[in-house]
Amino acid sequence: MQLDYKMAELMDETIFRDAVKTVLATLLDQVDVIDSDDHDPSLSGGNLHVTFEDGSTFILSQQPPTRELWLSANFTAWHFLSKNGVWLERDSNEPMLTVLSRLFSDKLGMDIQFTL
């Protein structure tokens, strides 16, 4: 489920959390079926954590006050806003699914393509 950016500005925190819960659960399902023993995904406290065999972690977390999803991976951070039904990085406008697909593909050495 995607949020429209204008809708996100007007929605209350409960609605935002419920909508993001669906996004994170969908991504967890996709990460969970990746054919690799090198990662361990979990969803807790409204955050998607993926721990890798080498000890590194990717974290996708909801930020209700700003109605954003934040990604931390490889000592870098991205901030995503939903605009016209697509989660886009607020500075570069790169789609969140493109960023996640690239990061997981590079990390696991296989082609990963996420969808919502």
C-alpha cells in the first residue's frame, strides 16, 4: 500500500502507521523468500531489520512525525516520502524500491527486485 504525499501530510499518526505496517510487511515477505542463508530479516516495533552474516544491518524505519520511511544501510541514510503513490527519496527522488533492490542485489550478489 502506497501513501499519496498530500494525503500523508493530512493523515494522523495512526493512519500513517497502519499504512506503513502494510508496506513493511510486504517487504519482509519478499526479503524472507530470498534464496540466501546470508541474511536474517525481522519486523519489530514498526521497523524492518535485516542482519547479514557479516554483521552488517539494513534498517527501514517509520518516522510518523515527518510521515517518512528512513533507510540506514552501509553507513548511509535515505529518507523516503510517498508522492503520487510512490515512495521517493526526498533529496534525489530515487524510488525506494530501486534503492532497496540495488542494495540487496549488491550485498547478496544476486538480482533482487522488490515490488509493492
